[in-house]
Amino acid sequence: MNKSYMDCLHLFVFISFAIAQPIYDLLGKYPEFFVAHSATPGLIVSMSLILSFGFAFLLIFAEIAIYTINKKAQRGVHLFFVFVLAAIVVLPLIKKITISDLSVVGISGFVALLFTVLYSRLQVTRLFITLLLPVTLIFPLWFIFGTPIGRLVFPQVDKVYSEIEIKNPVPIVIVVFDEFSTTALLDSKVRIDSVRYPNFAALASEALWFPNAITVSESTVKVIPAIVSGMFPKPGVKLMPTSTDYPKSLFTMLGGQYELNVSEVNTELCPEQLCVKLNKASDQSYYLFFSDLFVIYKHLIFLHSWTNELPALDTQWAGFYEDIPTSTSGDTQMSKYTRTPQKSEQLKTFLSQIRSSAKPQLFFIHTLLPHIPYGYLATGQLYTFEHKLPEGILSDKEGWLGEKPLIATAYHRYLQQVGYVDRFLGMLKKELISEAIYDDALLIVMADHGVAFEPWQSRRIANTVNRREILKIPMFVKYPKQKKGEIDNRIVTSADILPTIIDVIKADVSWKLDGISLARKKGEIREIFDFTELGNLSERDIAGFSRLKWQVENFGERTPLDSLITRGPFNELVGCDLSSLQIGEVADLLLRSNNINHFQNINIDDHFLPLLFSGYIEGANGRKLQLAVEINDIIWLTTNASQWNEKENYFSVLLPKVALQKGENRVRVYEIEQKRKGLLLRPLNENRKNVKLKSASDGSCTLVFANGKELLVDKTRNNMDGYLDWLVVDGEMLVFDGWSADLVEYKPASHILFFKGEKLIWQGAPDYKREGVSKAFNSPALSVSGYRTDVPLKAFDHRSGDVNIIALSGEKRAFRIHIKDEHKQLIQTVLKRQ
């Protein structure tokens, strides 16, 4: 039993190195994760206890239970735990020296196996692990007391507000958007495009607009503190975006006399004692915290190909899946699987709090819009539920690839999200006017930093090429009673906001500020300014808008956003009726697209419109294709195919809303060929199946094809195999995720068919990597056997019968994919609500 006792203690060491220390090491450097989740000291300490002790106790209880049954079995289980945890320890190290998943698995497995053998046979190895037992306490204590996390666990409790005389306590409204460059708002004459963005244009007509406004940093957690403190970020000084590290701020200045209505994201600068928090922590927040923590850990230990399927970590510090589970009816079954948009809820909550009051008020919101992920149309409707970086970009560090069509589509999506921001601005003004606040208010609308769409450059990390797009931000200031707009070309910064507020409200503040009041027309003029990440810059370094010409060339100007298209090759085809064009025979090219089905039953007024259309083409034999997209007999856009995600001819386009009609819509893709007599359009082969499912009394089922051929659906896993791994309700979609493969010809299934009763309601195909399947069957040909198919809920409407998923391989083999009982129950619950 003594040896078994030591086995249990050793598990604490293995867990410390495999799970706890990697997370402590990462998050100890980035306390912003906890700030973004509004993590309390209790939550942080609880997380540490779970990581360092909780998982170890779970394994210990498992070993004890096995020990009571079979002592020898306990030893085998313990060595298995040692092997797995040792592999997890070395795997991140191996990932840094090789990009091959096979090499990572092989080397990690070999090292873990060697260590397990040494551990089981050599007393010196076990003694070494015993000597490491103190790390079980050292790691969490270092995390709490030796990193900036300590200032979150043990915050300084000082007086939370300053007794400052305020002689002109006018209402203050501050809106800070995120990842928003000035260029997006402009036309070719460097004016605000009033057709696309009428509310920004209206604001500029009655406020000061600063077209040369710049941010002080590319980092949100440095800019927001600069806005509310009036201080520039200090190079080499690591401060957290909390009231502990910024005790002198807009919030503490106003706290004694103003009612503070504050909605923060990724910061906690307003002391809890002062602010009416519009995004308080809840049970859902705790779920979000631990689910985001799990995403971080998966990035640390998952293979390279698997991490590609995870949400990006360089987009924000909270909500890596962007949406949080929710249930409005208390239905725990639904809340487990359902996600609803978080960003729009923040805006609605903020607007709902705008009410007149006898006490002076501050309304402050920082929102992650038009920040990625892009998913909103200007109307506020969603067109995708994906929560990832747009195609064409690898990461913030690695930046954009040189595939210009993909960058253009990402920019189109960005412009639509800017349109949504413009819509919110109009709603905000309406609410302020209705509550008799607008005229008397000091209104400040700005962004924290910009965003770049330059080929081969970073999206967020500023350099000499992209700095204008990242530094220059929208900034508008409407003073109380101001009616007439004006353009102010001074170079102003994020740090100038607080000094401006102090001047307007006539506050007696003795703090030293780096910023300059914008209200002082004859104040200090900046010729050189400091940008944290690039050092000193001059006016010449930021002059102009480097991507404005590109924007106008690719998207035009003064066109409504609902008819906006990206200009592609042979743009003269756009708007042409098929009857006026030369149409050839079906090309010997296969179109693979999982969302070409989404246009079967459109309601233009739905909050979801499937306008993001993507796919790839097989059979081009190295040719780069030029494509045209037809919607209901009209060519609406053209594009060049790109190389992306190991696919030679990939495309992604955002369709204009005006192209769709209510009900059925036909969408087809054509290859564009240049002939002597002009352009020839050849439709691509969509490889769609027209098939029914016939069930027999003995439980077997048969596929009946349009040509009358019948194919028995196999129940065994001898010829085909596959699983539905998970199912989630994502907005108006049921998202089915799994894999399927033909084990006779060793290739992915050709189709994934979804039936309700005997009727085929949806179809898709495997199109993303599942390296685990390839390894399990020892066949590289099965690496792309994963399917992720979004099926609209309304596709199931008014159809009787059970839901069946059939994997098909040509017309040779078919296999029914098992649906778990919990997934069946979820489908039934959703359809009843429909």
C-alpha cells in the first residue's frame, strides 16, 4: 500500500507539469484574461485549486476504486496515467521543433513510453518524482504571489472616488468602438460616405470630426486606460487595465457626483463600488471562463492540424467562441447546446439603460465592434455563425497571405460590420433625444485602434507599411449645445479625451496628464508623438490613408451596403442576365460547397441571411480559376479562386442582400473562359444527389435514386464507418460535426445526406481535416474525412418522420451514422419550439 500511496502523491507532480504549470505560465504573463472575464479573487483561487489539486484527486479516486477491486490492475492504470501525462508534458516542446503531426505524436509517444518504463523499473526515477512534490504548492503560490495576478487576488482598497469640484456637470456619453480604421468611413474625396454611413455623416455635421486622430497603442488594454486616465502607456511598464493600477481616472473623478452607467469589455477600470455595471458576472460568465480556459489549454497541447479548428486566441481575451450558452426558458438541455449573439446583446442592454435623471450621468460603452469575428450585416442581421478569423489570415502575428480575393472578401465583411456600428449610432442618438439628453450632452465617439488589410502584413501589429491603418481612428466630439459640425485637422490622440472632459465640465483636477484638451483651440500642437509600439512618429509618418484608393477601386463609393459587391475579374459580367451571355456545357470541375444549400427557403426579414458563400473546386489540374456567381439568372459578382487551407481553388464571397428574393433562390457558380468570340461561362458540376430514403419494417433502409437504382444502407462498420461527434444549435442552424469514410476504397465519403422521414432535406460532404481518422485507419487518404454541416432549422419544418444521417460513397456504398439519444432529444426539443 506504501507504493500505491506514493503513486497517488506522484500524480500531483505529473498534473502540475502537464496541466497546471503551462496554464500558470501563460496566464501569469497575460492577466488580461482574468480582467476580460471579470474574474473575482475567489474565482482565480478556485481555478488554481482545481488545476493543481482537483484533477489529481480525480485520478487518485479512480486508482483507489480500482485498487479495492484489483491491486494489480491499479498498478497498470497508474502507469497508463503516467504515460499520458508524460506525453502531454513533452508534446508542447516537440510542437516547437516540428510542424509534422506524425512526428509530434511519434516523438512524444516515444519519450513518454521511455519515461514510463524508467519510472516503473528504476527506483531513482521514482525518487526524483518524489523530490519534485513541493512543486505542487510552489506553482500555484508563484502564480498568485509572483505574477501580476496577485494584484487581482489582493487588490488595493483605496478611496474609490476623488472629492473634485465640478462646476458644469453636463451629461457625458462615450462610445468606444474596437478595431476600426478611419478609412472605412471615407469616399475618394476623404469625406464621410453619407450613403453607406448616414449616421456617422450626420454626427460629423454637428460635431467636431478629427480625421487625423490617432491611437496611442495597438493594444486595447493599453488604449482604454489611456482614454479614461489621460496618460500615455509607458514602454516597459506592465499595468493591468483595472482600477487598482489606474486609481485616477474618469470614473473615480466623477464617482462622487455622477451616476456611472458603464459597459466594459476586457477591462475593469470602473470600481465596482461606483459603477452600474451593464455586463455583470453570472453563471454563464463562469461557464464562459472555464470554457475559454479549456480553449487555451487545447491550443497548448493539441496537434497543429487540430489547433487550426480551434477559435483564434489573438482576437480577444474572452468569448473565444464569441457567443455564450444561454437559455431563456430555463431549459438546461437547450442551454447546453445553444449559443446566442453576445455583441448585439451588449448594445441592446446599453441602449435600454439610457434614461434621464436628476443626477448627472455618464454613459460609457466599449464594444468589440466592428472587431472580428465578422458576422453582422449593416441591418443587424447575421449571415454566419462561425467564430473564427476570416479566410486569408493566419494570425495577428503572421498576418494576411497574399491572396487578394480573400482579403477583399474579409474587407467586405468588415465594411458590413461598420455599417452595423453606424446603425447602432443612429439608435443611440434616437434614445438620447427621446430622453432629452442629446442637446446638453458631451458626446464622444471613437475607436481604440485601427485594423489593416495589407497583403503579407499583420492585421493588428503596426509596422512602417500598415501603420496608417492601425494608428488612425475615427474620433468625433460633440460639445453641449453644439449644432454645427467642423473638421479639425490637428493630430490628436486617445489620451486627449479625459483632459477634454475636464475642460468641458470645469473640474478642478490637479493630476498630471499627458493628454491635451481638444477644447483648447489654440493649445499645444503636436509635431512629434509617441506610439507605444513604434516609438516617436512625425505628422509625415501618418499622413494620408494608405488603403483608401484600394478601397474605392474594389468597392466603389456612395453605394448602399445592401447592394455592395467586391469587384472581381471581368466585372462587365456583373448585372448581366444569363440569356445575354454565352453559356457552355457543364465544366469537368466539381464544386464542393456546404452552404450552397442555404438558399432554398429565404425570408428576407429573418435575423439570419446566408450571404457568406464559400467552397472549392476539384479537377482544375493546377489551373487558377476565374469564377462568376449567378443568383436567379443574374450574374452578381466575379472572383478569382485562391489557394487556401491546402485547396488550390478556394473561394469565399459575400453576396449582396438585394440579390436574394423571398422563397426559393438558385445560386450557381461558373468558370469564366476567354474565347475568341468573347467570354464563355461554363457551369460547375455541383454533384448534388436526388434521392429518397425508404424504410422497411425490419429496421433496414434503402436509398432510392432518381434513376430508379436502389442501394441498401449498411448497418455494420465493415465497408463504411463514421460518427456524429457533436451537435449544437447555433442561431438558426443545427450544426452537425463528425466524420465518415469508405473503408473499401479508403477515401472520405462523397456525400453526407440528411433525411426527415423519407425526404432528403439537406446534403453536404466531408471537407476538413480529421487527422485522427487518418491515423486510426493508417491511411493518409482519409485525412480530409471530417464534415461540419450547418442545417437551417426551417429545413425540418412540417415534415414527419425521424431524422437520419446517411453517409454515401458514390452510388456504391451507404452507411447510417448513429445519432446519440441526447442528440435526438435535442433535435426533438428544437423542432417542437420551431
